[in-house]
Amino acid sequence: MERTSSAVWRGAGTDGVGSLTTLSGAFRDQPYSFHTRFGSEDGKAGTNPEELIAAAHAGCFAMALSFMLSGAGHTPEELRAKSHVKIERIDNAFTITGIRLELEGRVPGISAAAFQELAMKAKAECPVSRALASVPITLDAKLA
């Protein structure tokens, strides 16, 4: 299995513009720029690679946990996962320095301890977590 996305960039780094496209069509020529990536502190000016990494991580983690919970006999009613990707300038280079996953789950019949155990296992084993293993990943998981 292989998934594909593409980027096109035009111009210099700080004043150029780019677009992102996914094979599925979820993104088609989605614009991004230096400003949307680094200049907009609130992150609302447009998308950027780190935001897309965060979306991929939250989605992968939630699905992996769903499989684990269901396999343990506890089908979740709802899992709300959020991923915060932190980027900082280190030695004059932008670097992803940490990822914080937040999770709130509604899972009938499971104990808090069992929920925590499976959430930690999903954090460690989901494919996106494994790809990002060089970055510290923390998890704050709770039952609703």
C-alpha cells in the first residue's frame, strides 16, 4: 500500500507560494506559504506541513485505539483526539521538537486504568507515531 501527495512551490522561501494536493482529492491545490507556516502564530492564515502532520497523527492514533478497544471488548462511542505539533528554531533551523496528543473517550464499561493502558499502546504503535519516533510524544488521555 502506498499513499501519495504532492507539493508545488513557486518563488523564494519567504515570499514564494506553494500548493498541496492529495491523491484522494481531500486537498487540491491547497495554498501554503512562509506566512501560513511561520508568520501566523495562531495558525489560522492557512495550512502548513506541521498542521497536516498533526491531523494525520490524531487520525491514525484514534483509529488505532479504536481497534485496540474493540479487540478488548469495549467498542468506543466516541474518541476525540487532538495532536499539537510544536516547531521551534534550533541552531537556526526550524525543528519539530515535540508532539502532545490529547484524548477524550467515551467507552462504556472500561476502567480508567485499562483505557490508559490501551491509549498508551496505541500511541506507541500507530503507524504515524512510529514514523515520528525521533520526536518526543506525550499523551493526556481521559474518559469522558
